[in-house]
Amino acid sequence: MAEKNFMVKIESLEKYFGEDVERVHVLKGVSLEIPEGSLYTFLGPSGCGKTTTLRCVAGLERPEGGRISIDGKAVFASGERVYVPTNKRPIGMVFQSYAIWPHMTVFENVAYPLTIQRRPKSEIRRKVEDVLKIVGLHGLEDRPAPKLSGGQQQRVAFARALVNEPKVMLLDEPLSNLDAKLRVQMRFEIKALQRRVNITTIFVTHDQSEALAISDQIAVMHAGRLIEVGTPHQLYSRPKRKFTATFLGLTNLIEGKVLDLGADSRPGKIETAKGVLSFIPAAGLAKGQPAVLSIRPEHIQVHKQQPQGLENVVEGTIKEAIFMGDAYHCQIAVGDLLLAVHTHPFLSMNPGEKVYLHLDPQSCNGLPAEDVEGMDESMLGV
């Protein structure tokens, strides 16, 4: 795909913090291509480099190496000595704290970027009114900022970022200051707003459920590296890396060795301490290679009687069962292996009871056994 189809392109980005012996390698050759009009999320644990990558795109951090292009034009290129300052980049940014001016009204807050550019008053009023309609704050122009709810303050921050008609929106953990209920509501609002204005948006979060809920694509990061990129459904249902499977929601891991990779619609086979199990291998696995079988708790089916004609059936004993309203969250022992299992709320689950677990081969992902720190360079990225 040609570069013009990507609104943001990051190539071999390198960033260090500190000096001499205290110098820390924060970004290690990060490369990403972000499609125009997409909502693209950087996801990973604290310190993985996701916010630093965002700040490099914004021009708030200057990398030591690599290249960043926005809409086909370089805003940073180490080899060409290109560095476009933040105020000259076609971006809007919403910070974690919102940075709303408490002494200003809603209108004054949103108009601020245009005011400091000395735009005509008629243009400022027209643009502010238009963007307030988009974010659902029309009619609140004269309300003082301290009189706004948390959700309304966030919308003001969005409106202020949009008023300059940027080509890219950068959102740095914008929901982290909201309570749980409002955070869920605002996920829907962000997704709807992004689709309505069709603006390329980069979203930074460490919250897996947040990333799954709003993203078109997710870039999973760890220790300054890009681990894997995909749609929410791809990364959750068919991860390629063990780190992705374990970080993006709860999963069970069963160690083993690949016996057969399968072919076409036929699943592969993996030898484990619980017997030979069928699975879907990730790209790059080889016969005889150590691997892990990953299966989500909700993909394990519980039977009170031993089922007939099914592959991947193991016997277990219920250790704990917690009623969560929409499901039972159980711990079921299969020998010395403890599996997390989520079952239907109407299926009674009693500690000490013997059950049979069906691990559907289509939901069993075979992944390389190495952890992130042990990965070869060629195994990183996509």
C-alpha cells in the first residue's frame, strides 16, 4: 500500500531518556502505519513506550532516530535533519487531565487555539459553534468550566482539539480520570464522534477492555517494542504471541510440544501433560517446537457427563465457583493444572464436583512458548 493511504507512518523510531550510565532505551525501532480515518490504539503496560510514541508524533518528544510522516509529509526524519515543531503539525491533542481553563467559559476554552492565532471573530464563532454541535455541547457556550461534569469537560477538550480541523487526533489516556460507569459511556461517545468526523485518531491506553471496545486496530507494545498489530477480534481470538494472549484479557496456557501443524481445515496436534490436544497453530510454529496452547475461559464448555464424539475433552474437579450474575467464574483443577472457566449462570457449579471440559480445537491457539524478553528480533512486529 502506498504511503498516501496511511495518514501516519512511523519508521524505525528510536528514543532514549537520560544520559551516560542512566540512559534508558525507551523506543526500540518502532514502525507503524496508521490508515486514514481509523481509530488506532497503542496498548500496553506502564512504561512500554506507548505514550512516548504518541508524544513523538505530537512533537513533544524528539526521537534520536527514525522517521515520522503525517499525510505523506515528514514531520521528523533523523537522516534528513527534519523536525517540525508541535504547533506546525496538523494535529489536535486531548491530554489525560483535559487541561481545561477553569476561569474560562466553554466557548472561550474551545476558541482558545483560534484566539491565539488571531483569527477573525466571525470565523472563531462559526467554527466553535460547529464543533460544539458535533460534541453535543451546543447551548452550553456560556457555562463556566468548573460547572461542567467530568464527561462534559472531556467533550470540551475534544472540541478544542477539533476546532483547528486537524488531520490527526491524539488521545492520551483521556478516560482515566472518569468513574467506571462514565468511562464505559464515553467509550461509545468517542467511537461515535470519531466515525462522525472521520478523523484519524491515535488513542493511548493500558486498559484492555477500553482498547477492545473502541479500536479499529490495536498495536500491542512492551518494553519499547511493537509486539503485534491487529483488529480487536484478531488479537483476542487469534493472537500470534503469548504476551498478547495474556495481556489482552484472561486466558489459560497449557505447555506442550508441537506434533503436527495440521493442514487446510484440519487442526494441528500438541503433546501436553494432559494428553494430545488439537489446536490452531500460529504462523511460524514448527513441528517439534515447544509451544503453549491458549484458550479463553469463556471458550471452555463444561459437561456434567462425559460427552461422546468430541475432541479435547479432559476431566476436572471444581475448586471454586463465584456467581457473577451473567456467569459463574470457576477454577477447575485438571490434575495439577488450574483452569479458569466461565460458564452459563444457570449451570450449577459446586466445589468438589467432577466435570468434563471440552476445549474446542477452533478456540485453542498454539503460540510460540518464548516470552517477550526472549524473542528474536525477527519475531517482533507483524
